[in-house]
Amino acid sequence: DIRNEIDKIKTDTEEVEKTTKFMDTVKKNKMVDAAEKERLLTEAEERIKDKLPVDEAEKRLEELVAELEQKVERAEATTDTLEEEEKQKVAETYYSIGNVCWNWSYQTPADFMSPELRKPIIERGLECLETATTIAPEYADPYAYMGLLWREMIKVDPLKRDQFVKKNEEFNKKFIDIYKKKQRQEEYKKQLDEMGQEETGSN
């Protein structure tokens, strides 16, 4: 339920940001007459009237991520005793937190977030994604977002751009390697299944 609310807030926030930019453009456009401006602005306001303002959405998002982390930490205490499918669910939850942290940084322009505020968000995301790969080593998706978060670090320290780009490439490669390995395993399993069916048919 928490993950679903996080996803909804992310989607709503993107819509609010896009609609707000549209409204600003309409207000500044001198080619649109007053009546048409009022109509466009009224329609835009109607689309986002039930959605949280961006600053409130970010605050709520932070609260949800903290709540989710607490729940996951409690679950992690028993991770070693879980079945593989349950471990995957815990890993996916850590992944979702990392994804939120990336989205938070990626969607927030540099002039809206200082490096001092951005850095701990990125570090939290990297930590959660690393935990996801520890719990489920064959889970490829976290590696992709670890790479993306390292690119976000450029906004924190532009002078280390080359270093962060290398980190991005390193984790992209891990993602591709694991993804391709999984594809090969699935193809091999499919071939075995087909061979089994052919053998059954011949008997």
C-alpha cells in the first residue's frame, strides 16, 4: 500500500509540475485573449485541484519513504529465513525506495535543491539499491538505477563528473550482464521444456 501511494504521489507531482509550467506559459502569452486565458487556466486548475502542491508532495514522499524503510528493516531481520520469492519482494521494496530517491533528485532542478540537500537523498538511494542486490544478487534492475544515481552526483560535485560517469558505466555494465544472463537462462529453460514436450509426444 505504501509503495502504491508513493507511485501515485510521483505521478501526481509530475502532472502538477507540467500543469504549473503550462499555466505560467499561458499567463505570459500575449497572443491569447483574456477570455481564452481564463478558460485554459480554469481547466488546468481543475486537473490538479485534488493533487498535493509540489512542496507538500515532497514532504509526504519523504514520510512514506521513511515509513517504508522501517517496515523493510524489520522484514530484513528475518530475510535469511525467507523463501526466494519472499526475498525477491523485500529486494523489490528496497529497489522502489532507490527508485524514488533517483526520481526525487532527477525531477528537482539544481536551482530548487542545494547540493547539501541532494547528496543524502542520492546516498540513501544508493544504499537501498545496494541492499536490494545483496538480498537478491540476480536482480538486475537495481544496478541500472545505481548507475543513474551516480550520474545525479554530478549535480552535487560537477568537478568529479568523469569519476561519476565511470561509476554510471560500471553499473550499467553490471545491469546488462545480469540481464543477458537471465535471458540466456530463460531461453535455455524454454529449450529444455520444448525438448521435454517433444520427447513426451514421441512416446
